[in-house]
Amino acid sequence: MIVLAVMMAVGLAAPSTLEAPQVVPAPTSAISAPVSFMRSLSQGPRISLQSASRSYHSADPKLPMITLTGVMHIGDSSYYDQVESELAGHDIVLYESVMPAGVRPPGGATADERVTSTQRTMKFLRSMIEAQLVAEAEIPPSLDALADEAADRDSRAPAWIEAVLSDAWGRKFIYEPVDTRTYWLRSLGSDGVEGGEGEAADLRLRQITIARGPNGDSIQEALATALGLTFQLSEIDYSKKSWICSDMTVDELKAAFDSRGLSFDEFEGTFRTSGLQGGTATTILGLVRMADILTGGRVRQIALLVMAEILGDPSLMEAGLGSAGEALSSVILGDRNEVVWRDLQSHIKPSDSPPKIAVFYGAAHMADFHKRLGEIGYQAAEPRWMSVFTADQVAAGFDEATIETLRGAIKNAMQQRSGRAAPPQVPTEPAPRPATEPAQGSARAPDQPSGVAP
């Protein structure tokens, strides 16, 4: 549960009745200190996990306004409504999603690169055609129809398909259905005519498609189901023309893993229910659901409390990410952030009508972008907080003393995972709550006071 909780903020339900406090943006200030995009907020017996969205402005009015919207990959349905409202009105949204191999437009400086990239794209299109067959019991009549119909299954897919309908030499792929299950997919090579040798040789893919079962849902979906929440990909509409996928492809991610001596297959298996580790986690989550039913929802509330405590405390998140290892974190956070930063920089240019740009990524990625924007002269406004989900300690059967014990146990477990276990503590009575609490709740990971750089 600890590892899964941390990964929800890194990335690869019934609406909450607790409204997130809305912070009116204050005058911007220079960026000089670390900042958090996650916090937990206590209001009486309820604890709300919240994520932040921040706007950044340059002193040069001709440069674009930039919004960093950190997201959790599972949450209440109402949470994703808030997220989409936050992103509405932006001219460009750079979003997170590791892409399938073959979605980069084919091309290259050499004949071998052009041929290989075209073959890779043809394989991607084949995977999309097979997904259509599994869903609709027949292949699409054309590649344009494939793009249109894919939107019903995955709102990200149409843009990926539309970007790769041509081969490396700029000619449309030739798609020829034979019957409802069989087709040819061809490229005529560099010369554009049938036959030829070398780079001019035709590339053919004939597929007699056999409907196959799914290779396992995302472990994030399984976690969302077990906790009565919803999954980001099921709630967010990625089909908007202004939304651009800004991430690595699977093959690029695998190459980054290989370069650091890491096993990509083992890592991927933890996120897929058909993998060994993912399958084990899914079995455990199934037992959690069963236990939750038997206890009238108590187990679910306990799990949500644990997640809120971990993800809402920056020191615990740091320990959780540290436990994954420096090499793994450098790929999942560092390498992917480089892709986003490169894409973002391509849009930061003077204009009489500068666009509004949003970066929509897992909350754990955002501190790095916050720092980089400060380094190029951007200033941050106060955050706008959105409620991811709410846990109720009464429904979990916990009193305040038990909650304090739970917090201590979580902190010790995270420190042990990161190799920084705390020394044994002498048990003490929990500190009493202040006589007066803030009207809108008390945040466990508050931002800097107004007027201090976030």
C-alpha cells in the first residue's frame, strides 16, 4: 500500500462532501524555496488529501502565463471535475502519459532510421486495429475511421493515430481491409512505387487478426476500484485539440532503464494486473474490498487515511521516492521532466498575444518545474487547492490517539524503506489540539505564509 500510494503521485467514487479551501491568488513573489503540490487537511474527524495548481507570471508581459497543475491518478469523480475546470481556458495543455512505441512520426537522418521508424509505426497501428477488433468484433474500414472510433476507448488515442498516418517519406500508409478480420498495411518505401530494393523496398504487414483478451488492467485502476475511487484516465477527456502529450514513449523509457542497468519489464509488471507483482497486489486489493464489505466500509477508510498521511507529508513522500532508488527516480522523474521542459521551452517566446500554458502532470513532478521556472524569471502566485478524496477517522473506528499512533507507524515504515529509520521513541500522550483552529481546517503540509516566497 505504501509503494502504491507514492506511485499515485508520480505517475506512469462518491463525491466528497468536504470542499477544498479556495485560496485567492496573492501578489506573486520570487521563487526561492521548495514547495509542495500535495497536502492533507484536517477538519474535525475528516482528513482531506489535496493537490495544488499554481500560476506563474513573467515580468515580461509578452511571455506566456504558465500553470502547473499537479494531479493524483486516483480520486473522487468530483476531484477530476475540479481539475478539468482548472485546465479550461488554457491555449496549450502539456499532459503526462507514457506513450506506446511507434507514436512519434516516422523519420530519420539515415535510410535505416527511416525504415525502422516506419516499421515501428506500422506495428503501433496494428495494435490499434486489434484493439478495435476486440472492442467491436471487426476491424475499421479505414485508418481515419480507426482514429475516430478509438476515442470511445481512450481519449488520448485519436491524436496519436492522426500523427502517424504517413510513413517516413511523407506518404500515407496504404490500408486495405480484406474482410472484417483481415487486412494489409503497406508503405511503398522511399520511391513511392511498388517493388524496389533497400530503402525503396515495400514494407508490408498482413494481419489475420485474432481477438485477444486484455493483458491486464492498470494496478492504479484496481486500487481505485478497491478504494471506491475513480481512475484519472477514465475521468479526464484528453481529446481536446489544445492538449499535447508531453512524455516519453515506452521504447524510450525502456532505453533509459537499460542505460542505468534497471529492469523495465519488472517495473512495468508492478503496474499491470497480469504481471506477477501486479497480480499479487491485485489479489491483496481484492481482499481489501472483501474486508471492507464485511466491516461496513471501515477498511476503505483506514486505507484512505494511510494514503492521505503519506501523500500529504512532503518528508514521507521524499522517503518513499528515495526507497525506489536514485536510478529509478532519475528515470521516472528526471528523464520524463526533461521531455516536458523541452516542450515547454519551445512555447516560451515573446508574443503580442502570449498563450496560456498548463503543465498537467503527477504532483511529484511539480517541484522541479517550479524551481526551473524561477530560474528563468517566473514568479509564482498562491496555490489553488483541490480535494482529491476525504477520509473519516470516525468511520475508520479511530480516535485521535490512534491517529497519532498511525502517523508514527507510517513515518517509521517510510524511513525504514528509505534506509533512514528513526530511533525508537518513548511513547507519549498525543499533544492536545489547539483551542482554536483555522476556520477552514488545518493543513499538515502548509505552504509558506502570504508574502513569503512559495
